[in-house]
Amino acid sequence: MIKNICFIGNFYKTPVYQAIADGLAACEITTYWISYNRDEYEFLVSSYGDERVLLLDRRYIEKNDSEMVGDFKINEIVFGDRVWKYDKKNGISYLANVQSALYNFIKSNEIRIIFGEATMSLEILASRMCRQCAELNCHYYSPMGTRIPSGRFFFFSDEKFTNVVPKSGHLHLDDESIKIKVEHPQYLKVNERLLREKMSLSGNLDRLKHFITNDHVERNNPAVITNRFTRLKVVGRQIINQHRYDSLKREDEDYLSNKKYVLFGFHVQPEASVDVCGRYFENQSEVVLNIWRQLPPRWILALKEHTNGIGNRSVRFFKELQKYPGIALMNESLDSHTLTKNAQLVVTNTGTMALEAALMGVPAVTLSKTVFNCLPYCMHATWQDFERFDNLEALISHIRLNGSGVEAYEELVNRHSYPGVLSDVVSTPNILDDAQNMKNLIYAFKSVTEQICSEIHAETDDAARLRNTTSYQSRI
């Protein structure tokens, strides 16, 4: 049985992937690599050999003689990509020209699973290629934390993280039945720490140093902005927005006392949760105004900025929204659970806030599909759904009629998630030293690999037997 897998390198997560790959080697699972970073590529080649590592860097922009494999909606990918949206023409050329090399690498090495995120353009292209080119017999899976509870993760088979890869067999022997309860995800604390460091004086000086020296930018890396003027505009705008944010009028908890309100949570942007999973709802000011149009008289639309998103949006962005009667920007330091608990409705694109609301028994709407829409109080609703009801209270009543309870999500987590924290060496510096966590990660990737490779092997055998039977019958 062929057990060949591939990781797409991912900056500070690559050392974690490598540790997993080394653990899988003992199970006769062969690992291949796709990289878009020359330094990372050379490092991987030194460990795995050049025949098992594919470099797909910016030099493919010029390879216009490369054959395209199919139509993978490249424009859609480029539009939401955090790098190529500033250089759309080259982004389109890059994603068109790498297709043949990517396809041939998968096919010639009989790779059965590619593990990667769904953030960078190359990752999304690989995901779509695996889905559309059935002859490759290759799946693209993205490992992603369960949000709630912390310390576990799913494998998703789609770029929008809505389809969980079913786990065959029994639960891991070390697992106990997990009871879901409302809690702040652990990753938020990590992200807040990293943001404080980034926004500090030393953090800004460090960013300035890297800009001047250019030491963090490899000119052929398609996952970073290489144009210095564009980088200066992007980073400069963010720093200005961060320091001007305090000038905005923000409301405290008392402002909402004895008021009915809808709570809307902003997403960090750029971020896959909104630019990929929440695609076509990425214009968050437009989303806010569409919710406001549904707002009953004397209700408040309470906006909560993501603490990690301060700097993503300008002061003007918020002031334009604050011109509308009934729109209030809340203090970002307020506890989201308290705001959620007292809301009539929580609306988000794909945010954890909707999951928390549903677990509290507060009606919630996600504008894009999420894995936690299985919760009765969490409805995926389009603008057409909003129009379908006479008013917002009718929509809220409809959500309440669906019942309550966390059993469906609890079952999903218990049956198909794995224990383990899949982070990187910056967010979790000691991740490689945590022997139990690494053991859990290796077990999870081993289980999925053996399960999927076994299924593909069985399907291939069945197809071969059918061909042989057909051939025999034609001879007689």
C-alpha cells in the first residue's frame, strides 16, 4: 500500500511538520515537501533530498510556456490573497504557471495526501487541484484547532473549513468523553501576547530595522510582499491605525444597559477566516451596514473590534459607521462573553463569537458556513434569509424554535477531533519539547494517513478487478 504524503512548508510551522514527518517515517510513511521559500527549500533538501522537495517560487511568474492544468478560479484566489492582491497581474501569472509542476509532482510521486493550511494562494490552488483532478488520487487536508475546546484539532477537507474528515474506528485510548463548555480559546491569549509585543516600541523598532535591512524578505518568495514601497504603505498604515485607534469614541458596558442590541464581531484582516472561509463577505463595513438595515428602532448595533485586529482598519472606517444612528463601537477590552450573554442576536462572518453565543443559548448567525452551524442556536444565513423574514425579531424567533443543546457539536468533537496543539515555534516556543503533544500529533497524522491510503488502495484494487472481469468477459 502506497503511503506517500506531502507537507506544504509554512514558515515557523515547518519545524513542527518536520518533527511529525520524522515520527511518521517509523510507520513507513514517506513525506514529500512543497516550499515557496529558497532557504526553507535548501534546508529541507539537506534532510530529504531534492527529489522529495518541490520549490515553487516567484520565478514561475516568467514561465509563461507552462501548461495550465485546469480552471481553478485563479482570479478569486488572487483577489483575497494577502500578497497578490497588491500585485494581481503577477499573481495570476504565478498561479497559472505553477500548475503543471505541482500536478506532475503529485502524480509522479503518487502522493495521497497533502497537508497544509488554506491561507496562501498556493495552498488554495493545491486544495482545488486535488479536489478537481480525481485522477491524482490525492486529498488535501487542513489541520485546524477546534476553537472550543482548546487543545484539540480537526482535519478539514475543504478550504472553508466546513467539512471534517471523519475519523474511522474507536476513539483514541487516551481520550475521555469531552463535555463542551463556554471558554475563551487559548489561542486568543497567545495572539494577544504577540500583538502586544508587535505594537510595543521595541516591536515597531524591530519592524523598522527589518524594513531597512530587508533581511526577512526573500525576493522570490510568493508568500511575502517583496516590493518595498508596497510594504512601507501596508506596514506604515497599520502602525498609524494602531496609534490613532485610541482617539475613537468607544462605549462601555453600561451603554447597553436596558437596551436591545445585536452584537457584531470584526475579523482580523487579512486572515483566512474572512478572506477565504468568509469569501464574498470580506468587506466588513458593507456587512455592518447590511445588518444595520435590518435593525429595529431603538435597538443598538454593537460593534466589537478584535483585539488582534487593531490597526487593520482606519479611524475613518469606524467614524463613517458611527454616523449611522444606533451603531456603537464598544471598548475592545470588554469581555466578549458578557456582551454575548446579553445580546438578542450575535452576527459574525465565521467568528468564534457565534460558537460561544450558541453554547450560551444566545441566537447567532454566521454569514458563511462554519463547522459549528450544527449547533441549534447557530444559523448560517445569507442576506436572502434576512429578507425572507418580516423583521429581525422574526429571524431571532426562528432560530430559537430550532431548539437548544450542544449534543451535535459535542458528538462531532468527540468522534472526529484529535488531542494535540498544532502550533508553530514562535507562538508556542516549547512545542517541540512537549513529548506528549508531539506524540499526539504524530498519532493523528498517522491515523488519517493510514485510513485514507487504505481507502484509496481498496478503491484501486476494486477498479483493477473490475477491469480484469470486463476484459475476461469480452474474451469469452
